[in-house]
Amino acid sequence: MRELSAAIDHLAIEDVSEIPRTELTAQLIELHWQMARLQAQIGRRTGVRLL
């Protein structure tokens, strides 16, 4: 969860107009996967499963 928070904070302070599109795309994909992993962890810990 700490990684997700750091990634969000990092993206929040950057001026996206200065980031090359390929780098921005890579960052967004990584953020997506971190959120998916967090969702899975929460699901396992709470017993909630997505249908």
C-alpha cells in the first residue's frame, strides 16, 4: 500500500506536459497494476471476491 501511495503522490506533483508519453504510459500502467494488487490483497483479507 505504501508503494501505491508513493506512486500516486509522485504522479500528483509532476507536470505531465513535461513527461514523455511513453514514460507517462509506463507510469500509468504500473499504477494500474499496483491498484489491482491492492484490490486483490484487500479481497483476500476481507473475504470479498469480485464476481
